[in-house]
Amino acid sequence: MGRLGLGFICVAGALAAGVAGLVAMGAGRAAIPPDTLVIGQLAEPKSLDPATVTAVNDFRILVNVFEGLTRYRPGTLEVGPGLAERWEILDGGKTYVFHLKPGVRFHDGTPFDADAVKFNLDRMLDPKHPAAGTGPFPLSFFFKPVREVIVVDPLTIKLRLEAPYAPLLSNLAYPAGLMVSPTAVTKLGRGFARAPVGTGPFRFAGWESERQVRLEANREHRDGAPKIDALVFRPIADANARLSEMLAGGLDVMPELPADSVAAFRGDPRFRLAEAAGPHLWFLILNVREGPTKDVRVRRAISLAIDRETLVHDVLQGTATAPAGPISEAFGPASDPAVTPYPHDPEKARALIREAGAEGARVTLLAAEGGSGMLEPIAMATAIQSDLRRVGLDARVETFEWNAYLARVNGGLKDAAMAEMAWMTNDPDTLPSLALKGSATPDKGGFNAGYYENPELDRLLDEARAEQDPKARAALYRRVDRLVHDDAPWAFVASWKQDAAVSASVQGFELQPSFLMDLRMVNKK
């Protein structure tokens, strides 16, 4: 989810719709039952089919309904057992054999077995699969190297890969790898997106459009029932209304706080401020196919024009840092410490723009009103527009509602010079491979909306994917970091330090570096 560039709260403003039958408003304060946890979201989910979505806004719901073969260990991006209790990696990384946990069932009673795993992966990868029409599956790229899915026996599944693929275990832990009920998908088709069935600690209980998604505890879960009876996810798009509702007691948890509200929550004993670092990147996609940004001098000028320190310290009020390249520092040695952010140098930016013959060129910046990890998109777009105008570019901003924005940008920039974007990733491979490789342009099903193509980058990414030695793999990503920084197909702006306001009555809530929100251990005193 993202945050809107609005000021602090306007308590007198109209609050977003309450939860029908759940939250009773009285004397300006909402009463939430002690067995229910209410989470304030910024947007309506696009879908509750994990194979069809890309937004953390949706992921936060899905990881409580579904599980994957692997899962992230608490507090880390390290991968541990999930629905698979163990696995072997054979043939130099080209074969994975997973041994499944026995006795697991989906919420509709369907057994979770090797046939179910094959259904899930084939649905995304085989266009002739009977359930292929329930897509599209935008993150099927995660599993593209899988050549064949083989059922060995009911509790053993074998994946044969075209080549060694180091990110596989992490990708299986990501929401795209969450396992859905074959029975429910076959029965409901596209309707599964609004009636999800998984194996997770919570069952889907209902979705009232623009009001709430409700989950209820799965008391038959193999690890025991969750500590809370119900979860309610409320979409409240307006930042003022969302903040007012949190302060009035109508929400228990509010992720992704507007930057100018963080200090207030930190000092209020009614709340706890949860914070955690993770691989988040906020950047501008630049159109390298046509227009002024086709010229690398203009792209570098844009990076030199942006005043990141002002954005980070004033607009985002210290809730972010200035990144240097596409590989997050959260990935440790894969990020090159010698690659530093572009300095704020308007004079050099103006010189490059003159040299490129682009003085006065009109450039359109696409901006979102909110969305997953988008921080303060309107305020940031306005500040960047001013920075670009000061160095001689006629910058214009066009804004869109979040889901309309995703459709506009993910289809390719076409007539726009640049667009805001934010990613929270699970592996150093994910972002550059899905959004910078020449094979990942929108017409090929990827997220390379700026149409960047660089054979050297593609080669480095392919080598890193195949490399099984962690140190050698990290060295390849450091080269990726430097190459992308220098060629500037993106302008890197901010890396967010994720946060959430949590009611003092809530226990066991912790933010994770994966940006996911596993709520099975949360309760209220």
C-alpha cells in the first residue's frame, strides 16, 4: 500500500465507512470486539487470488489465508519450511525435490498433496491448463525456469528446471507461490478471486466492496488455531479519514503511516510504533524508447536534478533514506557500497540537458494518488516537478487512482516520459529481472515499462540466477548495481523504513522485512 501526500489529521473530516455489524460508533470512538483485529488499508484489494496480484496491499491479506511450500523465517528474508517440510537440490541446481507435510487440507476439505502443487504451478506456467483462464498471472516470471512439474507420490513433488535458478526457494515463499485449492478454482473460475480457499491460519469469511474483507480463525490448522478469532481489513483511501479512525479507536493496526503523523504516534501512550527495515525502493521509471529520456544525458540530468535530501527529510520527514541503485542495502553484500546516490547538482543537470538539446522539452510524469509502498506520491511528484523545471525541463504531472495507475504504467509508458513506482522485493534478482531485462517488456508480460534493453545487464542477471555460490552471486549483483546506476534507466529516489501504528492493546504484532503481515500470533489484551 502507499500513502497520500496530505497534511496531518483533520478529525472533523468525514470518516470512511465503518465495518457493518462489527464496529459501533459512539461518542467519536469505535468499539472493536476484543476477539477481532481491524487493519486499516489504503485501497480495495484488486483480487484475493494470490497468483494474480502484485500489490503488498493485497499480499497482507493473502498470507493469512494461504501458505506456500516455503516461508520466510520471522524477522529475516531467510527461507524455511512451509507446506514442504524439507527438500533436496540436485543436478547442480536444476532439480528440486520437495517432501510435503502430511495431513494438510485446504479450507474446503481438499487434500493438499503433490497433485495440488502441480495444479498451482501448471496453472501459471501452462497456457493450455484448464484453469489458465483464471489469470493473467503477472508474477509467473518467478517460476519461468521451471520446465516440468512431476508428481512422484502423494507427498513428493519434483521440479525440473531449464537451468539452475537460485531465487526459486525465496520465490516460492512469496505470495505468487501461495497454494490455492484446485477444487475451488475449478468450481469458481475467475470467481475464486472473491472467494479464496487456502490452507492458512485464517479462512475467508466475506468481502464487502469498499467496506471490508473479513477472515475468521481456522481452528483446524495443523499448528493450532490463531490467537485472535477474526481479522478485518478496511480500505480507507483518504489519509485524514484513516488517521482519524485510528485515533478514534476504529482501527487496531495502521500500516504505512503518512510521514507527518509518525512523531505523534511515537509519543502517544495509546499506541505503539512498529518499525522495520526491508528491501523497498521508490524510483522513477524513465522511457528509454522515445522522447527526451531516450538520451542517457537527459536521464542522468534527471537524477542530478532531484533533491533527494529534501524529499527524504522534509517531505518524508526522515522515514526514508536515499538509495543509489536497484539492489537494496537490505540484501547485504549484493549491494555495492561504492555505488552512491546521484548528488543534487542542478548546474550539471542543466549542462547535460543543453548538451542533449533538450532545453524546454515537455516531460510528463505519471503519479499515483496512493498505492503499495508509494509513500507520499503526490507531494513527491510535485517536488520532483519543481526540481525538473529548475533545470530546464517542462515537467507536467498526471495523477491516477491506484488500480487505474497500475494498469496505465504496467502497460508501458508509451506517451509519458516517466512514472513513479515502488517495489518491495524478496531477492536481489526480483526487481531487475522483472522490470529491467529486455525480455520483461510489457508486450512480453513483464514490468519493464520504460522499455530498457541492455544485453550486458541481461547476461549478468542470467549468470546471477544460475550461480549457486552466495558470494559469487552477490558479486554479480554488485555489477548490476553499478551498471544500472550509471546507465540511469530509472531515477532512484527513496528507500522507506516501514512503519505501522499499533494499538497498545495489541500484542505479538511485528513488521517483517518481507513486508508481509502474518497475524496468526497476534492477540489483544
